[in-house]
Amino acid sequence: MFDGTHYEVRQKLRLGNKYRIYEGDTAILESAQKRFRLKEDFRFTDPDSDEERFRVKAGSILDIASAYDVVDSETGERIGSVRRSVMSFFKHEYELLGPDGDTVATVTEDNAVMALARRHVTTLIPFNYDIVSPSGEKLGDVSESLSFRDKYNIDVTGDIDPRLAVVGMVVIDAIEEN
């Protein structure tokens, strides 16, 4: 699990957010966002055994200032966090923080014009994000396919923990309710 560079996330049709994550043709994780919670709580489980692999919890009740900690459920190791950037007003922008709390990447929506069109003209324009290191190196990208429910590809091309990139993108999608 998380040995490759290409992942696909498919949102399932149901009330609330439920996701299935694939590495190649193999389903590696499932997640369902708990509804009506004051603090966000995501559990990522093995699709075959239903055993919990990762969990994500918001650090505070207020979504706008919250960091979402990503923890390996088997080891208790903190993989990192996802935090909404202050610059996220016109287009989605999130920071991926490493285990030590330092920013390891920024996930940014493709451009402001497309972001405004998605929010004010039509929601049919697929979302696209770049994953970029603090030094400006491209670490990956995320491209959504046009479909009834969210379906997007995550390509990790640089030096970033793919667990943080993939789980982080599911959290971002659920928070933004794309």
C-alpha cells in the first residue's frame, strides 16, 4: 500500500461523503465522513477487512482555523496534518504539514479565474490542484474527472509522503464539498 505514484479516488453515491481509494486497479482504502459532528472525524479502513488504517481528526471545532491530523492507526504515528491556508478565500489552498508541524507542501487550486467560475457560474468544471514544495518544486498534481460524483487522479511525482498527499486530498474534498 502506497508504493506507487498514481492513485484514484472515487466518491460513492450516498448521503454524506464516502470514498474509495485505488492504487492501480486495487482498492486500498475506504473512508466515510461522520455527519453532524462538531469536530471532523474521518476513519480510513481496509476495504476487505474493514480494519482501520488511518484516522483524521480536526484540532478544533472551527473549521476555518483547524488543522486535521493524519495518524497511522496501527502505529499511532502522526504522519502530518492538513490546514486551510489564509489565502484560501478566492481559490482553495491548503498546507500539508509534516510530522514535526513544518510545511512540506501546498495544495493549490489551478487558478483564480477557474476557481471563481466553479463557484459562481457552474459546478461542472472539474477541480485541478497542484502540490508544490515550499521551495516551488512540483511534487504532484490532482485532476478531477467529469462525473456525477467526485472522481479524481492523484499523481505524486516528488519527495512527499504519498499517504499524506492522498489522505490529505480526500480530507480537502470532503471539507470543500466539491
